[in-house]
Amino acid sequence: MQPGLYELPTGIVNGGRSLPPYTLGHIGYSIVPWKRQRGYATAALGLMLHHARDEGLEYVEITTDPENVPSQRVIMANGGVLVERFRKSSQYGEKDGLRYRISMGRK
């Protein structure tokens, strides 16, 4: 998987191997408002997890805001486990965040 943006018909998924200090997680996604609640985010994250596994990652970390319940559901539907509640750095507004980890397992 080459780091960068992957455009899908419903939004954008960003993935990469390493985490620079200014990033919050391995994978980020966004679905345009008129395509939400159709399972696209869950499916897109699932596809990115296949790429992460193919790249040999042991796990990926994904963060979301505590009030973003739909994103939490997407992450948990793909095997995400909450590992911590944390405070984001000043560049992210010093807000609370939730960090989930998804194990890639060994298949």
C-alpha cells in the first residue's frame, strides 16, 4: 500500500505504513453527507484493513471524537477495540479523542 489518498465514489480513505508524529492514526476516512448511513464507511475501512494486512502491519490505530458515535460504530464493526481516551495536541484543538486498535492477526 502506498501512503496517500484513495478516492472512492463516496468519500476518501487515507492510509500509510508509518505514523508521523503529527498524525492521529493509520487510517482516516470521510463519507460525503448524502451517502452516509449506507455502510460505505464500514466497507471502505474493511478494504483498507486488507491492504494494511498485506503490508504486514500487526495492527492499525484509528482515532475519533467521543461524540462521533457513527465513526465509533464503523471502527468496532471492523474489530476495533478502544485502547484509550486521550487529549489531542494543540494543532487538533486540544480536544478529547478516542483511540481504537484493530489487530491484523496472522492469516
